[in-house]
Amino acid sequence: MSSKAWIDMIAEADAQGELAEYYQQWHRPDGRVDNILRIHSLNPPSLRGHYDFYRHLMRGSSELTRAQREMIAVTVSAANQCHY
């Protein structure tokens, strides 16, 4: 039997202040915010840290291309049975 953890998240429509600003900046084209970011919604400073870390890993200076980094992320997500 497998169980998944559930983390309370603040919906886009309920976000206020700093969180609302982050949601506004980092939403997808359909207006939604990815769950990987929303899991930090109860602690906006951790959301900012997560986003900055992700941006550095995916777009910072590296010998890997952006496509190679995305392929690694997809492979890890698939191995973890996680939607990416």
C-alpha cells in the first residue's frame, strides 16, 4: 500500500501580499501556479528560495545545456513517479 503526503497549499485566488506577488510572477500561461511552487505557499520566503535555486540550476552557468537539464529533471521525475 502506498500513501502520499499532503501539504496544505494556498490557492491562487486566496493568495495575499508577498505570496500573491510571487504567484503573479511565476504562473503558467494558463494562470495556474505549479504545485512544486505552491507547496511553499505557507512560507513565502521558502518559495522565493526554491524558485531562485531552481532558476540557478536550470538557467545558471553550466556545461549542460538547458535541454540536457530538462531531460535530467524529466528522468528523475519519472523514476519518482512524479508528474513533471
